[in-house]
Amino acid sequence: MRFSLILLLFAGLILTSCSSKNMSEREENVFKQDYQNILIPIDSFNTLGDLTDYLLEEYCEKKVQYWPYLLFDTKENIMVSEPNRNTIKLGIEPPPCVQGIFDDKMVLEIVKDGYNTEIERTITEVDSIPSFVEKQMLSFGADYNYAVGAYNNGIWLSSKRDDKLTNLNPYIAKIVEGYLSSLRKYSEMAYLKPLGELTDEEYNEIALEFNFRMSFKYTDKPPTLELDY
């Protein structure tokens, strides 16, 4: 009896550790594309400016072909340089190398301004980020301020140039939470079943629709979608 109880407890610990990310392999795969295979050495940078300078050098000056990704520990909710059982890979879009103006409906800009958070010209809280991400991905044109679908949408995480990268960790965690929630809801709405029960063909359709696109941007001026690089 005691041996059986020990086995049950051990099995429970294994299940707990395996599900620590609270994310299936299919869900993880949506956050990174095959061409995003250069790991950002996040421990080498202290500020957002350090990171954006690195990305600009690599992709605007050196014109590196493959795009970057970062490791995010979903248990500690921090960016890390080494993988562990709690990390997922988040594909990152490097900053644009030319000036231009984007369709603001296709970009959800999340601005960290000191202790404030501004999204779509609304002062809000960090914990509300998932709901804004869902609006961007799932409004389907019902709200004029948001995109008509998830495809080709982008999320910009902006702050002051000298802001510490560690200060952005809670924002990334909430972006991931909102994106994952949107993905799961879309699967239920479009296919009437969870992601894990989709056929490979159905999953590939969703993976194409929900192509995670996140960029970093610094701004020392009021939030705007006009590029200032």
C-alpha cells in the first residue's frame, strides 16, 4: 500500500513537472518560425536600448538573413539565455531598417511609460494586456480600432531606451498569455474542438493564421506608429 502511494506521488510529480509550461507542443510551435533560429544573448544586455542597438546592427548593418528568437521562462516569467524545462522560444521580428508608417490596425503597440501602460491610447494595467491581445486577434472587424483577423498582425513592445530589460518581463508574460488564450479560443470557434484534437491539416491552417510577431521598440517621445530609426 505504501509503495503504491509512493508511485502515485511520484507520477504526480512527473506530470506536474511536464506540464509546468501549461502549454502543449503544438501551442509552443506557434510562437516561433523555422527561420527564427538565432538566439538573442539576452544576458549581454541591460537596457532596451542595448537590445535594439544589437538588433539594428545585426539586421540593418550586417543584414543577417535568419531572424532571432529569445528564450522565455514561463515559470519565472523572465527572459533567459539558457533553455530549461520551463522555457519556450519566442520568435522576434527585428526592427524595420527603413522609415515608414504602418497600418495601426495591424499593430498592437504596448507602451510602458514609467509605471504606466498605454495600449491603443488607453492608460491601463499590465494585467489587462491579454484582453487587448485578444481584441487584436479575435475582433474580426467588430471593433474598428483592431484588426480583422490574426494573420499578419504584429505586437510592438515599447518603452524608454534606458529602461531595464528586466522591467519588460511582466509585459512579455502577459503578451504570451493573451496570445495563447486567443489561439485556444480560435481553435474552439473555428473548428469546434481544442488545438490538440485538430487534424494536421487543421493545425497547419491555424499555425499559418496565428504567426506570432513581436518586436521591440524604444520611444522617448509620445507613442506613435511612425518609425523613428
